[in-house]
Amino acid sequence: MPRPSPTNLTHKNVLTCAEVRSRVRQFLDLHYSFRNFDTELSRRTYKKIFETLDSSKYYFIESDLAKFNQYQDKIDVMIARADCK
């Protein structure tokens, strides 16, 4: 199955905010040490997102990361509220 790209995204292969929240709950139900998506896990998630998307540090510049930094401690709250803004 091809991976989604901006040109081939359809409603079938895009997660809604509610689906993200549901999947996070399922993941945490099965996780051996994390039971809640708290600020610590939010920070780890934030770090992992950028390590995964730009491990070689070619794509994002400092000003890009500065814009995203405001979400570092809020991912948990945003998921709980199903807020994908």
C-alpha cells in the first residue's frame, strides 16, 4: 500500500483528532510503564516527532522549531481535547 502524500490523501487514510485520541488510549492501555499521556510523555513525543521527521536536521530550521516549541508541553492536552489545530 502506498504511503499517503499531500497529493494522494483522502478521507480514508487521514486520522481525525478523535481517532488519534482513541489510538493513544489503546496504546497506553497496553503500555508497560506509561498509563497516562502526561507532560513528560508529551515532551518525549515532541522530541521523537522531530527526530523521526528530520533526523539529519536538513528540513527544519531554528525558526521553524521555535514555532513548534509552544506545543512541546501541550500535546497531551491537545490529544485529550481532540484539538488538532
